[in-house]
Amino acid sequence: MAPIHVDESAGSDETGKGTPEHPYQTLAFALYSHPEEKFLIRKDAAGTYEEPTQSALKKAKKGADGIEKKRKKAEELAEREAKERAEARERKEKRLEESKKIVLREDPSLPAAVKAKIGKLTPLRSKRVRVSGWVHRLRDQKEIIFVVLRDGTGYLQCVLSGQVAQTYEALTLTLESTIEVVGTLKTVPEGQTAPGGHELVVDYWRVLGASPGGEDAFTNRLNEKSDPSIQADLRHLVLRGETASAVLKLRAALLQSFRQTFVAHDLLEVTTPCLVQTQVEGGATLFKLDYYGQPAFLTQSSQLYLETCLPSLGDVFCVQESFRAENSHTRRHLSEYTHLEAELAFITFDDLMSHIESVICETVNKLLQDPASAALIKQLNPTFTPPERPFLRLSYVDAIKWLNEHGIQHEAEDADGNVIKDEKGNPVMVEHKVGDDIAEAAERRMTDILARPVFLYGFPAELKAFYMKKMPKQGADGPTFTESCDLLMPGVGEIVGGSMRIADEEELLAAYKREGIDPAPYYWFTDQRKYGTCEHGGYGLGVERFLAWLAKRYTVRECSLYPRWPGRATP
């Protein structure tokens, strides 16, 4: 037989085979593995293999005996653990069989339980109540089972002990099962905490809808480490999480507060159509469809319809879905989003920006004054502070100067809008100039540096929609700017876009012609200038973007119930 090789420097007891090419590392392990063989050993690769000395063999024998003892000990431990597991399984099976004999019945001698939602329980402390919900968290502690129940209005800690914790249903209870619990609502002892400051000591309960365990268990389908694409596919389950549900509750409170603010400013809510045959923001981003043989689109904005309401209803607003067929995958773009739009008559451009500022600040104050919505903001964005007034107003021209002074450049483009690259394939970066459409990245960098809300106003006419009112020209050859504004917020960028509208009929007809728009389908919009025109303006606020700013969400996709973006229309 060939001798067994040991290399104390380069060998391995884990992967070695005792050959010259794959030697062991220690003589002890070699002796343990091959007690009857001869050995050759060396200190390192520079040395030569030699037979070990007697003293080295004697020492290795002790080491081999130690390895054998460890092996036997590990075997004994494994056998003991296997036995314990088998006994535990047997005890569990026996316990489950015994539990099937226990049948819970509600005690008719106890006071009648008051049926209530979790969010309305505080006045019912010390009383017997009946609550239904989903098992949000579950903890089995010896003979007591703690269940945190969720019903959408709040969370309730339920304590099951004694016989109510020994039923088959209790021993096999799983997360996301729906249950009904009945018991006495008690304030938690001092020094302990529970949602709402109370817990339910359960005397009767039942399963309404069991959730699966094992491979199909809720936590096996979805958890915090799940890939974003899986989370998108399972959005219906993501919504059950504390963060996702808190965002949507804050969204509801936000819309309610906006409505209250608009009413306080004498604006009336109207409902505008989603199916339209006119464009507002350019034809390239329209979702087209066949409408009984006629071409139609999903609306980009309700603005044109809001303008028609001014003569009869006064200042108006709407909360409506808008659609943009824009193949953008940024963290602030959606293909379908909630558009909060308003239109006001007999105002100036300065009035418009002051109104937007007032509406936003008053709405945020309402949210912070309400304990429920303030708690949601604190949960989602602990460092949030309301914006200070007045908001900074920065003209487009001054913004161009500011970007250049702060070294914020943009990618150079050719006449067709393609990015120009250098010989190494990197985009060529250039300074901004008047006439450039300030890119989202530059806009956001500027806002984050300024660290406050910014009204960016006075954009060039060629960058804006046909209906926007123009500012008086500075010189015969100077560029034409519009009475338009974007409100930028730190961390998000643009959340509001607004403008004064063209009030003169002839000017509007010229704008149609300049943009190559057939005025015929817009007859009803043009009539607003024909039958008693006035100076008027309005704006649109992206609810998801505003919520992303308020709740400090990384992407607007977190701020929609079921977000839609290019390639995603499910579930």
C-alpha cells in the first residue's frame, strides 16, 4: 500500500485524500483515518516528505484518540437529539389527538359580549367584547398563546390560556387565519405594552377561515426578503403588512384633508370623464382606444373640463385618475396615477402660487393636528417637519444660472434628442442654457440642496402646453415665457404643475394652429373664451408623489393601491 501523505502547511483534513497531490494537514487525522498504514510528513511545500518520528507518532495517537472520542460523542448527541425529536413528535401527536376531544362552547351565564371593531375598543375596557379579524402575529409560550389580531381599524393582543389554548384549532392556528374572539378587555399591567394599551383575555373563540401552513404558509409565499417582482405579483398580500397598510391609511386621510381644505377655500368638487377625445399634454403620451368605432383616449388631465365649470359652479376641483403612456421606469412615474386638479377664476399668477402654497400647508397642518393621521406620519416618517412659508420662488432663468453656478450639468443631445457620447462611450456633459428642458435629475439635485419647497416658474413657451398664458416679451427677439410653475419638494421633485390659461379666443386659436391641433374637437373648450372670458388658472397635484414626500417613501409605487407602470397591469 502507498504511504499516507501529510503536509502541515498546504494539506487539508476536510478535503485531503492522503495522496501527494491531496495530502492531509495533521498526522493525528491521518492516523485516525488510516490506523494501519505508513505515513510520510513534511512541514511545508518547500520541504521533503519523511517518515514521522516515534514521538510525533505517539503525539498523533493521542490526537487520533481525541478525534475518536469526539466522533462517539457526536454520534451519541445525534442519537439523543433524534430520540428527543421523536419523543417530541409523539407528544405533539398525542396532544393533538387529545385536543380534538375538547369542544369549546360559549358560556351563556357570562354577560353578553358587545360586537366591536378594534379601533373602537377603548371605551369598552373591563367589558366583554366580540371581535373578528386576521391573525397578524402568533406566539406560543408554554401553556399560553398570544395572538395579535388585525381588522383594518387597528391591532389587538389576545391572550388564550387554559382550555381555550388547548383545542385542536388553537394548536394548529396559523398566521392570516380569520378568527372570532370573545372575552374581557383589560388594560395591560403597568410596565407592559400592547397595541391600544389593552388586551383581550379570551374565554371563547373560533376559526372562521383557516390559512394554510407548511409549504403554502403565508410567510413562505411572502416575506421582507422577497424579490421586488414577487412583491409586485403578490401586492394583494403585501397590503396586509403594517407599512403598506399605514401608507394607504395615510393616503385616505390625505385626500380627506385636501377635500376639507378645498371646501374651506370655496372650491366645489366635480367628477370629470376619463374617456376623452382631446389631448392636454401632447399626443405622444396618450393611451388610445376604440370607442364604438371612434378614436378616444384615456384622460391625461381633467383641466379642460374643469375650465368649463367655472361660469356655472365657480372655483372647482376633482380627484380623478390620469393616464400617461410614457415608457418611464423612474421611481416617481406611474402609468396611472391619482390627479388632484383645481381651476380658479378671476385670479393672477401670483394668486395661483399663493393658493397652491396655502392649500398644501393647510392640508399638512390638518393631518398633523389629527391624532390618527399624525401617528401614521410619525410611524412612516419620524423626522417629518411641516414646510415653512413662504415657499421659495425661483424663475426658470434664475434656475438655469443656479445650476451652472453649482456645477450641475446635463447630458448633451443632438438635434434628434439622442445623447452625445465621447470616444470612450461616456455621455458628454454640458452646462444648462435658456431653452433647455431641465432634467428630472438636475431638478431634484437643486431641490435637495436648497432643502425647502421651491416654486420654479416662467418656463419657455416651447416647453409647455398650448393653453398656457404667455408673459410679456422682454425685447423683440427675446424668448417667450409662460405664466407656469412647478412646485418641487425635497426628495421627490415636482409634485404640482400649474399655470394661468390663455383667456383670449384669438390667441387660443393661434395656439391650436401653432401646435398643429385641429380646433374642431375643442369647440366646447374654445367657447369658454367666446361667452364671457376671464383670467383664470389651475394646477394638478400628483397624489402619489405628494404622499411619497409626506411618508418618505422611496418610490411612488408604494403609494398606490395597485400601481401601474410599463409592463405591470396585474394584479
